[in-house]
Amino acid sequence: MDKSNVVEVQDVTKTYGKKNEKQYQALKGVSFEVESGEFVGIMGASGSGKTTLLNILSTLDQPTSGSVLINGSDVT
Ligand SMILES: Nc1ncnc2c1ncn2[C@@H]1O[C@H](COP(=O)(O)OP(=O)(O)OP(=O)(O)O)[C@@H](O)[C@H]1O
Ligand SMILES: [Mg+2]
């Protein structure tokens, strides 16, 4: 990890719905980095996965796959 990256999101996916339930892939291959001092906004249509992504970044929810590093530590 580059030392200046405070947030590193690597190939995150999120599929809602347990086995035998209806599945819905809300996030597919999301990757980005946020450097120290950067101010980032997330834009997208209703249902595009903004809240899903922020729930994963804040550890309220877990990704189906992929990783999230905060200051170099994997929080997933
Ligand atoms: N707990 C859940 N179970 C099943 N599907 C869900 C769940 N939460 C969200 N979804 C679905 O995942 C997709 C992304 O939802 P999300 O709430 O992340 O979008 P959003 O970008 O925050 O939308 P909005 O702008 O309306 O707040 C939507 O299709 C939504 O119906
Ligand atoms: Mg939302």
C-alpha cells in the first residue's frame, strides 16, 4: 500500500440475498483509492449502490468479496 492512501478499496462486490433466496448484485468490482487530504464525493442514480458501499467502508456491512483497507489495515 502506498503510504499516502488512507482508504483503499480493492475489487469489492456485494451480493444481497442468502442461498435459496433471490440474489441481487449491488456492487461489482469496485476499486478506488483515497489519498490523505483528498475530499471525495460519491455520485450515482438511486439504487446504484452508494449506501451499500458506505456501509462496507464503515464496517456496518461486509463485502461478498474484495477488501477494504483503512490506513493499511484490512477492515473486512
Ligand atoms: N438489504 C438489502 N437486501 C437486498 N437488496 C438490497 C439491500 N440493500 C440494498 N439493496 C439493493 O441494492 C441496490 C443498491 O442499493 P443502495 O441502497 O446501496 O443504493 P443507493 O445508491 O444508496 O440508492 P439511493 O440513492 O436511493 O440511496 C438496490 O437495488 C437495492 O434495492
Ligand atoms: Mg442510499
